[in-house]
Amino acid sequence: MRHASSRTLPGMSKEAEIFQGFLRKNGLKFTPERVIILRLVFETHEHFDAEELFMAVRRAGERVSKATIYRTLDILVESGLVRRHTFDDRQARYEHIFGHKYHEHLHCLSCHRIFEFTHEDLDRIQASVCERYKFTPASRSFFISGYCSRCSPPPLPHPET
Ligand SMILES: [Zn+2]
Ligand SMILES: [Zn+2]
Ligand SMILES: [Zn+2]
């Protein structure tokens, strides 16, 4: 995935400015732990869960509690910088969306790979539905779960005997 935003600005990154503004507005502090989490969340351009982020923090030689990771991920989602996905009954997955184009997902139930796609027809459907219900969209979530081309669907369960 390629970043649309410029990362060459000196000093604070754009996402850090936005996050700091959001924290301030909500009476929260931009603590060193939150700085680390934000940096790592924006360093990976993949989908990750809280456990993977915890491991990334460790690999970076930093110390942040799991509770802080969960809490900060919640705040990042509220701030609109990060999206949370519950593709299946496993842990929620996250991805930073600031700097990326809007996209939808395909999730493989077998290998758990995630594929991203966009389709202009979905935008048309959204516009038409919102028009019909006089609804102002803020976000949407559309994903397809199933089996990717590498994985074959499991056999149908045996009928009860
Ligand atoms: Zn990115
Ligand atoms: Zn698969
Ligand atoms: Zn994605």
C-alpha cells in the first residue's frame, strides 16, 4: 500500500498533529507511550491485532502495557486515524487509514489473509441508499469472508444420522 500523504515535513508528522489535537480536545495527554504506539501503528501498512502491536513494541525495545495499547487503539479509532475490523471471531484487527484511500476487504477464513479492493458500484449504492433514507454517511464497512484462490472451501458437514 502506498501512502498518499507526504512524510517529508520536518518535525511532527501530520498524523501526530491530528492525534495530539484530538487528545487535547478530549483532555488526554500525548504521553511517550502514545507517541510510540502512534509511530508503530503508522510504520506498518498492514492489518494487525493488538497482540501483534504489543510484539512490535517489544521488538522496538519499548515498554508499553497491553492495557495502554488497547486503550490507545480505542482512542486512535475514535480519532478517525485508525479503523477497527472484526472480520471473524478472532481478535479485532486494526489498520491506519489516514494517508490511504478508502477501501473494502476480502477476508479468507482459512489462511486469514486480507485482500483490499475498491469498487465504484459500492459508492453508487451508498449514494443511492443514503439519498433514499435522507441519510448522511460518515463511514461504512463492507467485507466478504470466504476462501481465497489458494484455499479451498471445507467440505460440507455430514448430514445428521
Ligand atoms: Zn500506511
Ligand atoms: Zn486463503
Ligand atoms: Zn485495509
